[in-house]
Amino acid sequence: MKSCRRGLSFLLLLFCGFPTPAQAPASDRLNGKSLEAAVSFAQSLAQWEFVVIGGSLLILVGTSHRSPESRLMRVPYLVFLPAWLCLGWSIYLGTQAQEAYLAYLLLPVTTLNGATKTLNEDIGNEISWMLRGLLLLLIWLIFYLFWWILTKRSAGVKENP
């Protein structure tokens, strides 16, 4: 009878009182959630970067905007190349952040501090490269805006409705 009570007490403590290796303390779960939020942020940045790349490609191949006729005035369009490279590198760094989170979830040797440090670095670099790419596109946009305002339309060119 005594051993039965002891066994029940042990089982009760085992299931209710002692955390098992599968259970994480509340602070680790909270930090795990913050890592998940950071990865979600990195994914949303990458999605916006894809949208910007796609929109800038439409500018080049589309016909709905007025573009310079002279080759010299089209030279600033070359700024799209380094802008796309910056945005592409930023997208890559966003995937690196996702890989760091997956490593934290799947590899037992990965620590929360290590994953947090890696995520912070990757997302910080992702933002930095994204801003560089957007700055290059802003430079092109300012040039284009001045050109568009200061040049006259050629005779016989119809405006789009």
C-alpha cells in the first residue's frame, strides 16, 4: 500500500511538477515566440522587396510611362542593376534569418542566445541592404521626376488616358 502511494506520488510529480525535456520554461517559450515574430518580419520584408523588384521591372518593360529618347538620358536606368542586387542580397539575408530560426527549432545544440544573435544580425543586415536598394531606386526616381517635369513632350505623342 505504501509503495502504491509512493508510486502515485511519483507519477503525479512526474507529470505535473517536473518539467520534461520536451517542455520549455515560460521564458524560453516567450523568447521562441519573439524569434518567430522576427522571422515573420524578415519574411514580410522579403515579400515587399519582391514587389519592389517586380514593379521596377515593369517600369523597364512597360509602355505606360514616358521614357527618355536619348541614350544619354537613359543612363540613369542603369541604377536599377545595383538596386536589384542590393534587394536580392537583402532577400537572401532574410532567408538566412529563417534558417537560423529553423536551426533553433530543430538542432538541440542551438541555444536561444545564439539564435537571437544570429537573427538580429541577419535581419539588421537585411534591413540595411533593403534601404540601400531603395535609396538607389529613390535616386532614379528623383532623376526621372526632374526629367519628366523639365522636358517638353514631343509633337505627335499622345498622352495615356
